[in-house]
Amino acid sequence: MKPPRDRILVTRLNFLGDVVLSLPLVDALRDACPGAEIDYLTRRPGTELLAGDTRFAAVFEQRPGVLAALRLVRALRARRYRAVIDLYSNPRSAWLTWSTGAPLRVGGDRRGRRHLYTHPVSVPQSIRRVTDIFMQYGAPLGVTGSATLPSLSIRADERARADHTLERRGAVRRPLVGVHPGGKWSVKRWPTAGFVELIRTLSAQLGAEVIVFTGPGEVAATEAVRAEIGDEARYAPPMAVRELAAMLSRLDAMVACDGGVMHVSAAVGTPTVGVFGSSEPSVWFPYAGHGPYRAAFIDVPCRPCHRHECPLGHTRCLNDLSAAAVLAQVRDVLAWKRSGASA
């Protein structure tokens, strides 16, 4: 009789950017637990992004509804995990972790749900970078050290399809620079006027071809840019996140508001400028200092507030960020790519 396979489940239910930021932990688990199969549980669009990733034996999607939850629990229990690591640690994810029946269950040390874990984790306040926080959850499985950078690999066929799409859209001139004007909350969205000025300056001063990307549910942000500049830029249609990742990998540089698309761009190795409002780059942008990755932000007395809406009503952290400041960061990452120098 064959011994049961060693299997580990990692789960981060919400937020595409957080899923990307959990990948260094996955890589560390592969090193600490050689031979173990690693599965991932999340929601869309995270499932779409990871489904093509060879690091995972299986990718599970958490869907709404009681019947869907019961089917999911049955599928997870059938995997007979040795360990589950819950990086979200909200009531639903804690219950799903407990329901797997895994003998080792790791999650956040939060209120009553801490009792659903065998190893509740309390991260020292001195550890602030999200990738390093996630690494703490791997300690019960032998994970040590600092996090590496998140990385996503794109298959050759995915790159070929992306090149074909860019060619059909007429985006062939170099440098090819992408912009993503969308953002989940108002404190993450740089104003349309900033993007409009940046796009025009990229074209006039750098001779760049600019292509505008649209994230899930963010058509309004793209249309606001289109209404101002029309065909001065190219426009990529809304697409599945795996297809988007392949497209981003073919760019010379990318400018994106703090969020999932920004993290995907950096993880596929594209020189990336992240535009930050209320949140801290030192926490949410682990790429800075490790290559062609820059955070564009300004210091105002009220930042970081970490709110979803500006409590003072002015959002100066974004409204006062100039297109010239962002352009300087784009020039920097393009020069880094041309020279191949380290940051």
C-alpha cells in the first residue's frame, strides 16, 4: 500500500495583489518541504492567474452559496492535507481551513477564529512588508529567512498570443508602455488628468507607444481616459487575468495604480512604476531596490492613512502627484532595462 502523498494547501481568498504577494511563501514551502504537492484556494481572478502555474498540483475556487461550499469542503477533504496555511484568516477562510481536517492548520491570531487553527500566528509589529509577514505563516512548516520577489512565469504559447494581440491593436512601436488607470478604491486611483498628461508626454518626449489596460470592473476609468485623448493611445480589451499577465510581460514598461495589475506586472518581470496614494510602498511594494521597479508617491502630512476613501476629502496624496514625477520614474526603469544594470 502506497503511503499518502504529502500535500499542503495555501489559501488567500481575496485580492489579486495579495495572491501574487503570497508566491514567495509558496516558493519557500517548496524548498522547505521537498516532494510535497502544494495546492491553492482563492477566488476569481486569482484562480485564473494560478491555474496555469506549474507550482500548484491543484487550484481551487471558493464560490458563493451553501452547495458550492459543501462541494468545496468535500474536494478539499479528499486531498488529505498535512497542513493548511490561511493567509486571509477571516471567518469564512478560517472555517474552510478547519473543515479540511488537516492536522496542522496555520492562520492569524484573531478573536474566536484563532481556535480553528492549531498554530495561530501573531506577527511581530517590527515585520511590516507583506511578503515577509506571509513568510511567518510558513514557520510551523520549517520556512525561514526573508521573502524573495514574487514571480510568475508565462508560457511560450501565451507570449505568442500576446504578441499577436498587440500587433492586431497596432501596438508595435518601441518603447511600448502600458498604463492602467483603474483602482479598487478612490485612494488608489490617480486622477484621469494625470494619466492623460503622462500618456501625451510619453509619446512626445520618449516616442513611446502607449497601450491602456482595463482591469475587472474598471471600464469607466479607461473610458474617461479615452474621452480625453481618443486615438492618441491604443486600448487593450478587458481580458482574463492570465491573458493580461502575458500581455504585460511583452511591454517595455508599465504604469499602474497600486493594486493587482501592478503586482502582476512586476511579477512577470516587466519594469513597473506603481502609483501610490494612501498606502505605504514600504509595505506593499517589495520590488523597489531589486530591479526596474519604482513607487511613485508624494509625502503629505496625512499619509499613510490606509483608508478606502480620503477621510479629509481632498485625496492630496494622489491629486498632487504630478505627471512629471511619474514620467521621471518611467524614464528610470526604461534606462535600467536598456543598460541591464542593477538597481
